[in-house]
Amino acid sequence: MKNIFDKQVILLLTLMLGGFQLAHAQESHSAALTKRSAMKADTDNVVSAKGQWAKLAGRFAKRPEFAYVENAPDLPNVLIYGDSISIGYTQRVRKNIGVQANVYRLYKNGGNSTVLIPAMTQMHDVMRDVTLDQPWTFQWDVIHFNVGLHDLTVIEPTDNGSEPESRTSIEDYKKNLRSILAYLQELAPDAKLIFATTTPVPEGAFNPTRIAGDSKKYNEAALEVLADYPEVIINDLFTLTKPNQPKWWSEPGNVHYNKTGSNAQGDQVAETILKALEQSDAE
């Protein structure tokens, strides 16, 4: 009788243990499914940084100057901000220092001095989004920037009795530069800032109309502002370009440059950036 009872107890315990193991297995399986579902949801929510950059760049996305930059974490990070002149020398800079730095540029033509802050804000908001698969988590080591050539473009008078006016007055240009400098110093407090002077306007400049000599006036205004910011490095592309303009311009009256001119400008930009990086290393 006792043996029968013992066998029944053992059988009961075995059934209870088996039920517990089954429940535990089912629970583990359910947890694994939940985890996999969560991981898939996380994967589904990840956004391609490369795709977002392409959206920012829009019609420029297929041009090499606006190519997505794969960040090499061991290299310093350089940003070029500027208009079509800077677009012209971007690839030369990358060729010269691409193995020594990650060289980025703005996703579009930088336009006049009112554009820099909103364009930079948009770019950083998009590319630093934590939902990206490769968000920008790095900081800038050097920012090389210029505004000016689009500020001095002439707005044609609406009647014959008035004089043409520059898109941005010199006083507003100076105010905008101060705002830009404050913004950049807040955005990248440890970065070396380099301001490139605006390249010359030739006689008879067209599309849109610009007046020869205005670059000099706007550069003088910029240098007046920058006198209050001795930490900002000046890259004098105006002085480099002025005596060479007739052989460097893409055509008479055009503010843009041929390959020889853009390469020469890019060489000086690259050299200035490298010196700034060396300065940072020495500090």
C-alpha cells in the first residue's frame, strides 16, 4: 500500500515539475518573441543618415562636392561653409587633406549672410538626430566659412530715378557677421574658425549684377568686425585671387573660376585648415 502511495506521489511531483518546466519554456519563448519584436521595431525606426543627407542636398546630392561623408572617428572634422566659390574648391581641399581630416561642406550654396544660421541649424538638427543609423556625434575641429558675394549682389531699381542697392547693406552685413560669429562659437566652442575673404568682382559682372570694387568694401567691413575676434583666422582669398583674376575667371565678367583658379584657392584653403589643426594640436 505504501509503495502504491509513494508511486502516486512521485507521479504527481513529476507532473507538477513537467508543468512548471512547460510554463517556464512558454514564458521564455514569449519573452524571446517580445524581444525580437522590439528589436524589429527599433530597426524599423532607424533612419538612414546617408538618405537624410541626400534629402538635404536635394538636386545637388549626386555632385561629388555634396557627397555623403563617411566619418573616420580617428580624424579631425572640418566643415566648409560658403557659396559657389567654395563649391568650386571643395574637391581640391578634400584631395589635399582628405587623409588627414574628414572634410564636410554645407549641403547647398551658402548664399548671403542671412542664410548661414538657419542653414547650419537645419543641417545639424537633421544629421544629429539620434534616430539615424549614424548620427553626427562628433564635434567640429575647424569651420572655414565665407559670406559676402551674395550680399553685394545688386537689386535692380524699380524705376529709372533710383540707384541700384546691394542686397545686404554694409551695416547689416556687419551685424549679420557678429550674429554668425556668436552662433558658431556657441555651436562649436572648441573649433578653430577661419573666415575667407570674399573673392573679387570683375568689371561688367553679370547674372546677377555685381559692381566691381564692392568685394573690397565688404571685406573691409568684415575685417572691421573681425578685429573684435582675434581668435578667428583670416584666409585672404581676395588678395590671392585679385592679380590672377583675368587668367582664372571662367569667362570675362563672371565671378566664377576655371579649374586652375579653383584649385589655387583650394590649395590655400587646405593649407590654412592644416595650420589651424596643427595650432589646435599644439595648444
